[in-house]
Amino acid sequence: MRKTDLEDIRSVIHRVRAERFSHLDEQFLDAVLDAEARTLGDDAGAVQLIRRAVDVALAKMG
């Protein structure tokens, strides 16, 4: 994935989050996007990174 494509996707996701899902953590969304971008074609690797992002987000919630 090209960096410009990723940044365009990130921009849209953050706009939708702000408009409709403001309760979602921006850092969590960024972590999921980054995990997907870094692990293209490696589903197991993506799942592992996303699970870590979920753990971090849940820990923040208390």
C-alpha cells in the first residue's frame, strides 16, 4: 500500500470517527491501520498486532 493511500484512508476514518463514533480511540484506529499496512498478505501477523492494539485500548479504558 502506498503511503498516500494509507494517509487518505486514515483521513477518512478519522473524519467518520469524529462525526459518528467519537467514543472510539484514535490511537486504536491508527494502530489497526498501521498493523494492516505493515502486514499485507500476512493475516496471522496482522491479527497479532491488532490483538495487541485491542489490549492497549482496553487497558486505557480501565
